[in-house]
Amino acid sequence: MTTEHARPRVAVSSCLLGCPVRYNGGHSRDRFLAAELSGYVDWVPICPEMEIGLGTPRETLRLERSPEGPRLVTRRSHADLTTPMTSLAAERAGSLDVDGYVFKAKSPSCGIHGVPLYSGEGVADRRHRGLFAGPVMDAHPLLAVEDEGRLRDAGLREAFVERIFAAARLRALLSGDWRPRDLVAFHSRHKMQILAHAPEAYRGLGRLVAAAGTAPHEPLAREYGLAFRVALARKATVGRHVNVLLHCLGMISERLDRARRADLVEVIASYRAGEVALSVPVALLRHHARGEGAAYVGGQSYLSPYPDRLRLRNHVAA
Ligand code: SF4
């Protein structure tokens, strides 16, 4: 069973793809999402305000403080839309089957952080989530979630894309008729990627895989899937990347002559020092691993976690 080319399924605030669903009939098309990522993922566009029956153009909405918590209210006519929006959020959250979600920043429905809460005419605070996004995030705490503003940060963008592709491969494996050897192969292929995020989780995942031949399939798949997604949600630090790169180098170093080995060591040191992007040592390692027929290292998802053409590892880590 191959999971290598699984396409992530990603929910997205419709306006970010250019759909004319905003209050004024316009959109908020995001170039990275609509032009670059679109070729590699299957979008699930959702506009909660349209789904609760508001058309375009419509009144703008805002969150207002109340003793029961934030309420979603139209600015001019003060219609309270809290109940339809929270019901929709519960319904959508219950049936959501995606590998990630990109929300529109700052929206009182879709915002994932920093949404202003009004009290009278003033802003009481700006720490809120939209009335649709909040319950969806609470229902799916391990889902890769971002907004288009945060995705302008190169590190956050890379981390998000890496997670949705890993989640898609996992989904492709576990939704099929997998056999224990498929899980072993998946785990083995993701070893370096897991180590770059959560080295302490790798052993626990390995214990689950070791039981694959005897344990009941469904609970095992649930447990492995959960632990895998928890591991990938941890931040991959420069230090962990360096450990992984050296680990990979160790596995192919006997096949390399002294000059090529020294070259790789130097490039890894330059990455550690913040002089070159992660793409540089990774590309060199992949080139040598595959050129030397080192199948185990060359086949690691760490070396190709998503399509190269997205060029996401080209920033120098701070
Ligand atoms: S931010 Fe959300 S609710 Fe507003 S237009 Fe975009 S998708 Fe619709």
C-alpha cells in the first residue's frame, strides 16, 4: 500500500480562495493558498456566514460581550446570530474529515485568535476566536490549523504544510485495508520526520507498531494515529533537525568518500549556524542517499515531506 502521493484534504474559509462571500460581495483571495498550494491539496471551502443563511451583501458582524460569553451580533440591527452559528459549528465539527484548516484571520466567525470583543462601543479585549472557528478547533485539538496571516511566516507555513501532508499519508494508510507490514513500513519511513519533531515519541510509536501483528486493528490504528499526530504537532527545532541530519549522514557515510562526507558535515554545520536554509543539507543528503542506492535513508519522508515545488524549506531559521 502506497501513501506517498496522498493529497491533503484541507478545509478553508471560502473567501481566501477568492469566492465572493464577504459581507460586501468581495473576497480575500490569498495568493499562496489559491495559486501555490491549490495544485497539491483538495480544498473543502466553508463560509459559515453564508451557511447560516446570510447572503451578500450583508451587515457586518462583531463579537459582543455578554454574561453567557461572546455573542455574534450584526452591527447595525443588533440581530443575535449566536445560536445558528454555534449550531452550525457543532454540526460541521462533528462531520469534519480533513487534514488541516486555514481560517480567515480576525473574522468574528472564522478568526482563530485576536478577534476583538466589543462591550458597548469600545473593544473590551482582542483575545478571542471566531464563533465558528473556536468550537471547530476545540473539537479537533490535533488538527493543523492556521490563518492566512500566520501562514505568511515562512516557518509556520512550512510546519503547517508538513503536518497536512503527514496527516494525509496517515489517513491514506489507516482508511485503507492496511496490514501490519504496511504500518511497519509507514512508521519506518517516517522515522526521521518523527525524530525531528518529538524524539521521545518515536519509541512509544514503535511499541504500538510492534504489536500490530496481534493487537486488534481499529484501536491500534486509533492509538497510533493519535500519537503520530501529537508527535508531528511538536515544533521541529534546529537542534533536532541537526540531530536527524547527522543521524542520516551516519547511515550513509560509509558509502561516501572523504570529500563528500566533509562537504555534508560542513553544510550541516552551516545550517546549525543559521547560514543556510534547511533545504541545502536536505537536498545534498537526498542526492547522496539516492545516488548511492541507500534506500532506507533515501526513502525517508523527512527528505521529501511535501512536493519540492512548494519550496518551503528555503528560509534561514532564526
Ligand atoms: S471570513 Fe469566514 S464568514 Fe467571513 S466571508 Fe470569509 S469564510 Fe465567510
